[in-house]
Amino acid sequence: MKNQNSSPTLWTKQDTARYLRSSIKTVDRLLRDGRINGFKIGRKVLIYPDSVTEENINLIRPKFI
């Protein structure tokens, strides 16, 4: 019997960087730009894996000066 109350899987910045084959700075930039979704608990940042899609990563946002 499967556990119905299992918590959703969340990724750390390190997990996300490993998945994207990029650096943690890149993950920080994606979070700051709003391209991927996450939240902070104390010093730890947790990221929703379903927000880490190619469509979100390649989203071009104009920079306004």
C-alpha cells in the first residue's frame, strides 16, 4: 500500500544545478529573474522541480533601464 501523504519532492540549489549541468550562480540568477520558482526556509532555498523546464529556462525577459 502506497503512502498517500507523501510530501512533494523539492530540490536544493545544488540539486537543481546538477540537473541543469550548470553552476549554483546560474540557479541563483534564474531564481532572481523569476524563471524558476522556489522559497527560502532559513538559509536553505528549496526549488519546485516542475518549474525547472526548458521553456522557463529559455524565457527571454526584456531588461528595462
